[in-house]
Amino acid sequence: ESCDYFLKDYGNDGCCEEGAQYYRHAGLCLYGAMTVLNTVTDGHFDTLFRWDKVKNIASYILNVHVNDKYYFNFADCSPIAGRAGVREYLFGKATGQEDLCLFAAKDFQAGQGQLVTDEVNGGNLFYRMQTVFHYEELMQQNTSGILSHRDVYYPSVGLFLVHSDTLDLAVKAGDNADSHNHNDTGSITLYKNGLPILADIGVETYTRKTFSPRRYEIWTMQSGYHNLPTICGTDQKDGVEYRAENVMTVLTGAEPSISMELAAAYPAAQSTVPDLTYVRRVTLKKSSNTVVLEDHTNAQDVILNFITYEKPVILSDGKLSIGEASASFEGADLLAIETLPITDARLKTAWDHDLYRIRLKGNDAGFRLTIQ
């Protein structure tokens, strides 16, 4: 009955709305419970591992993986969600997904087959024994196969994930009522050559305030510290009604894209502009390894915020160099490049130096950002 209650809150697409770290407390815990039930009933529950929803829950962790230690993150999740290992491998095996098994074995071996010592698994005897019993099996797996990440859209959460030869792009639609929510509807995350370009900061060390009515006073929860606009001096609000609307996605072909109307996520701005519209469209052009972000609005007061991992450098032609990527923008003027000090212990586990925020002042009804 507990498993049924857990499953009912998942979409059929299997998306974990709390992110990759919480998959280890969610999807993998479901696998453990199902395994116990299946074992004590001599295989009675074996067919459940073939359910599409259960298979999708299992494969989620591979789909949100980017490269090596990095994951697409949102909400309270960190971009470094920990190595995969025995539990992911066994879940892949039970659901008949060879690519998930390959991913788990590769990651386990990349971590030198570390036995369970981390915070997520370290206090659980069941997880420790699973690792011990299957240690040799994983360490002896042939991991020479090429690991690929498929393009996918998760409608239950509004998570859009696409890839080219050098770029990995995530866009978060959905609403601002996810578990461990941040006000991040419409935000994007971008990696180039496996390294972060546009970042999602994550969350600081949990305190009483984190889970109190004052949660959204914390800077990392606010939309202004995501890759989102500030409209008429206001940011997004938390709640299920503050959401992306008219979401349209294209996954096939050489230019997958997502578009959405974000006005509903900015209720305070609507009091200034009653007929507010703010449409964001993001396209990955695979042939040229280019991401194009286009915003169109009828608001006159728009500041665009972009969080970067590397410090942006202004080039002579007006473009920005951001790590291994270059960025150009139209329809906005550069206001500032701010340093975001990373001093919190939890954030330091994800970021090895300060982050940066680019602030641009929109100067007409259209804005275009090109990154390659």
C-alpha cells in the first residue's frame, strides 16, 4: 500500500520532481521495496518491473546525467548528485535497460568501486549489503560501450533535456510548487563539453528557515538568481498557479525547441502591466552546436539574469566569453557582471569557486541570446 501511494504521485513519464539527488531517496527506494516484496513472494511482483512507469522512474537518473560528476539540477538538487552504483545497476537490470546498467557500471568504476560511505547510503545496512554482494559483478563489467543521452521531455514536471555533440541543455517549465521548490519556471541550464556554462546554483545548508514561511527570502530560492528575467522590478512567486502556460515542445529533428508563456509566474508584474505577456523560446541547433534563447514581452522594464560558472569576459566585439563558450545578445544592454560569493559549506561541495550573475537591461520588446 505504501508503494501504491508513492507511485500515484508520479507521472507516467517517471520524472522525479526533486532532482537527481532525491532519486536515490525516491526511485531507488521504490526499487528496494519492490525487491523485498518480490523476494518474499517468490517472484509474485516480478511483472511490475516491466511497467512503463517503473521503467521510466528507473531511467530518469541517466536522462538527467550530463557528464562525469555533473547532472542537470533544479530545486534543492545539487549539480553534483553523487556517483551511481549498485542500486542503479540493479534497477536497470530488473527493468531490462542495458544503457542504465552501463551508466551505473561506468560510474561505479570511475569512483574506484567505492564501498558505501556517503551520506545518502552510508547508514543503511540493506544498501551496504547490496553493494558487497554485487561488487565484483560491477567491477568486472565491460564498460567500453559508448554512453549516450537521449533527448526527452517530461511533461509531468515540464523538464526539457536535449543534447548536441558539444552542448547539453535543460529547460524547466512546469510550476513553482514542486517538492523542494525554487522559483525557477522557465530557467535554463547549459553545459559545453561536459562543463557548466549557465548554472543552477542549488541550495545552501538546510536551516529552520529553509522549511518555513520565510523560505523564499533565501536568495538561492528566488527567480532573480536563476536564468530568468526580473519583470517590472518583481520576481516569480511560489505556488502551483504560478506556472508556465502554452508550453510547446519539438524533440525531433536537428533543432529541438521549447516555448512557453511565463506571465502567470509573475503576479506582481501583472499589477503593473495588466495584459502582461512574456514568451520564452529556447532552441538547440545541433548542426552548429548553438543555443538560441528568444524572449518577447510587452513589459517595458525587464532585467535579464544569467548565472554562470566561469567569470564572463567582455570581448572587443561586445560578445561575452564564458568558459569554453561565447555568448552574444541582441535587444539588451549589459548592466553588470556580479560576483556571487560561494561561502556556504553545502554549496562549496558543488562549486569550487564563486559564481557570477550577468544582468542585462532589455531595451525593446525582443531579446535574443546566442551561445556556442
